[in-house]
Amino acid sequence: MEYKCSHCRELKPENEYWSRKPNKKWNRSVQSWCKECVRRFKRLEINRKKQSQYQYKWRNENKVKLKIYIDKYKEENLHKIRARDFVHNAIRRYGFQKQPCTECGSIEVQAHHHKGYAREHYLDIIWLCPLHHRDYEGK
């Protein structure tokens, strides 16, 4: 019998899935993700945990260096921080609506201040997904 993996959406034979006992909640005798998707997810999760542990350790060992870096960034980019905060507050307080990405239509978007960070241009923005935002920043 073949099942459709709920992660990769491919039809695969029953031996490509881990087995489980059917019960009231699940009537299938196999898991909803195929073995390949489960392995890939676990591998990514392990790498994510290692990276997180490394970052936690580095931050604790370099608190002074990190504070200097953050303070320097805030000093050099105060105009960007104010523009970003203005947009966040407009969304949160005044119902300003996020739009889909103008390039691909994705709903996971960031604001791109294409006319600069002057106060009169705080809300003159283009909504872009992170991928296209990176492309626009490079131009």
C-alpha cells in the first residue's frame, strides 16, 4: 500500500514509513512523515541545537565584546532603528497592514525603506520577503 508523506507530499510504499499502532486518533499503521523526512528533520534539529549551544556559550564568554558591538551598531544606525521602530509601532498600534512580497507574493515579509530613512519617508516602504530584501539591499 502507498501513502502520501505529509511533509514532502510524495507517494511512497509502506516500507518507507515508520510503523505505529493505530488508535482512535490515527487510523493509519504508519507515521505521516516518511523515514527520509524524519531523518532530515532530526539531523537539522541536532545541528540547530549545537549551533544554539555554541551561540549561548560565545555570548556568555564575550559579553563585553558583544555590548561594545551592539552599542556601536546603535550609534551608527540610529536612523535605521528609528524607521524600523516607527513601522513596527504603526503595525501594532494603528493597524498598518503588511502586504505580500512585491516580487514573489510571499506573506513572510520585511519592510524595505527604498527612499531612505528620513522621517518623512518612514512609511514609504516596499514589502519584501527576506530573500528579495537581501537582493534589494545589494543594489
